[in-house]
Amino acid sequence: MESQPFLNMKFETDYFVKVVPFPSIKNESNYHPFFFRTRACDLLLQPDNLACKPFWKPRNLNISQHGSDMQVS
């Protein structure tokens, strides 16, 4: 039995996967795909891990504009 890992999967992304034995004598349509969502970086590696830094998102985002001036906090 052999398994090949899924490479370059993104955090918080939806995937549909179909697992089929190889070699298979059955028609591949007999195997149903399943849905899963990858976890967030901070759930897997802790929020303060530097590997998660590119995936940081603000919890609160406030934007206000007065004339041509814009304030983002």
C-alpha cells in the first residue's frame, strides 16, 4: 500500500478529494469524492509562529473617509 501526500495545500481552503485504490478493477465513478477544509495556520502552528505571519488577518478593520483623506485602523 502506498500513499502520496498532498503538496502545497493552502490554509483555510476547500477541497474535494476522491480516493481510488490503484490498480483498480472497478470503475472510478464508484468512488465518491469527499469535501474537507484545511485548518487555519494558527490552529496548526500556534498564533505567534512566524510561519503563519503571511496569513495574519485583522480581527477588526475600520475604514473612514473625510473628503480625499482615508483612515484605516
